[in-house]
Amino acid sequence: MKEQLPDLHSHFSDLNLEAHMYASQWFLTLFTAKFPLCMVFHIIDLLLCEGLNIIFHVALALLKTSKEDLLQADFEGALKFFRVQLPKRYRAEENARRLMEQACNIKVPTKKLKKYEKEYQTMRESQLQQEDPMDRYKRENRRLQEASMRLEQENDDLAHELVTSKIALRNDLDQAEDKADVLNKELLLTKQRLVETEEEKRKQEEETAQLKEVFRKQLEKAEYEIKKTTAIIAEYKQICSQLSTRLEKQQAASKEELEVVKGKMMACKHCSDIFSKEGALKLAATSREDQGIETDDEKDSLKKQLREMELELAQTKLQLVEAKCKIQELEHQRGALMNEIQAAKNSWFSKTLNSIKTATGTQPLQPAPVTQPPKEST
């Protein structure tokens, strides 16, 4: 430090700040006592690669980077800086990395370190030889007394810690026993619930099997009804088509017959005077008096035929409407049966899932809502 940082060394000498007051902790703990781990990891890596000399490199790099702050500090300020502010500066990993680069660039010759070591050993030996034996023994005795007092204090601390640990262990043991009793009771209750659940599961399986059989029969019955209804609908459709064909044929025949009648009437001299080509009656006062009796019979017969044809046409239309209503009613019944079958399937499926979920102890599923069939008007 005197060679590489002479002004800082001179400042510390003026403050009577010796190296062991701040650097002993660095050397004894490898900088782990105060500095962050990101910096300590780099130091240990370099220590394993380069050897113990890297500790001197890092110490000099720390002093060099903090030189300006240390030159302005007094004795208390310098110690506080080493204890608080310096470790905070290297919490950022980038600052720690730059410090390691600077430490690697500092040159500390190994020969010079060995030379300093030998000089220190020689100085210590000369101090011991020049020292009075009585003073040395007193100092050694004082050191041993301090060590004894420290050991006694440690023994008291350990005894207090042992008693505290025993009390804590006793409390933990009591709590563990209480917890074990509670867990045993819960285990018994859980076993009882498990037996009840298995029994309920068995009953629900039997009920599910019965429901499956009932639904299977209902499904077969519904399918049979659907087939039967489909056959009836097909038959009614066929009948309706036949009635429609028959009605068209009758209408065509009626039209032809009406045309023939019109032709005959138009060929007759007396009828042509009474009826026009469109079938309208000519109310001639002179001819009505002469041919009233003859035309009344023909008119009556024609009106009778016309009424019969209209009546037959109305009956045919009525049959057609009734057939359509019946078809619509059958289709409505078929839709209702399909909805009932779908609702039965959904209900059976949801009940089966709910029974399985309840048996396994999970939250039962909500049954799917059954859509109501749309109301059809006949």
C-alpha cells in the first residue's frame, strides 16, 4: 500500500488507522462477511485459479477505487465507510465485474511478498527477544484469561441455547402429538366416510344399471313408435298424393264435362238464346214466356249436377285438410318423442356422471339443461 497508494498510506498513518482495523476481516473471511455474493463468487474463482495472492490484489483494488472518499474521511468516517458504504457499492454485478478487472491488472510480485514476510518474522523475533519475560508472561496470562472468559461466556450461551432448545423441542413434541391425535381422528372419520361412500357407490351402480335397463326399454319403445309413426306419415302422404291426383282428375273431368255442356247448350238454338258464350243467362222477356217450362227442367238438372260436383269437391278438400292436419299432428308427436328420448339420454348421462363424481369425492356436475320442444300449432 505504501508503494502503490502512498498518499492514502500517509493519510491513514496520520489518522493512526492501521491495516488490521479494516483488512483483517477481508483476509479471514475471503470478503464473505460484508460483500455481496456476486462479488464473492468472482473472488473465489480467481483464488482457485491464481492462488492466495489474489486477496492482496482485491484489497488494493478496493482501496484504489475508494481512494477519493477515504482521503476526505476522518478516523470514524473511514471505519464507517469500510463497514457500510463500501459493500453497498458492489451490490451491482457490473461494479463487481469492473473491480475484478482492475484487481487482475494490479501487479503484486510474489518475491516481494515473501520478502515482507521474512522481515515481519525477523521483527517479531527481535521484539520477543527484547521483551521482558515477566511482561511476556503477563501478556500471555492476560490472553489466556480473556480466552477463558470467552469460553465461559460461550459455555453459558450454549447452556442457555440448550435449555431453550429443549423447551422448544418439548413444545414442538406436544404440538406434534396433538396434531397426530387430530390426524388420527380425521383418518378414522375418513375411513368411515370411505366405507359409506363405497356403499353409496355400490347402490348407485345398481340404480344406474336399473336406469340403464329402463332407458334402454324406453328407447326401444320410442324407436318402435318413431318407426310406426314414420310409416303412418308415409302412408298418409301417399294417400294425400293420391287424393290430390284424384281431385285434379275430377276437376279436369268436371271442366271437360262443363265444356261439353256448354257446347251442347250453344248448339241448341233455344239454349244459345238463354246463355251467352261465357255461361251468363240472357234474360229476354219474349223468350222466357215461351220456353219457361222447358228451360226450368234443364236448369234444375244442371244446377243439381253443379251442386253435386261442388259438394264432392268440398268433401275432397276437407279430406285433404284433415289428412294434412293428421300429418302435422303425427309430426308433432314424433318431435315430442324425439325430445323425450333426448331428454332421457341427457338425464341418464348426467345422473351417471354425478354418481361417479360423488363416489370419487369430487364436485358433482350440473345436469345439462333440457331444451323444451317448440310448440307447434295445428
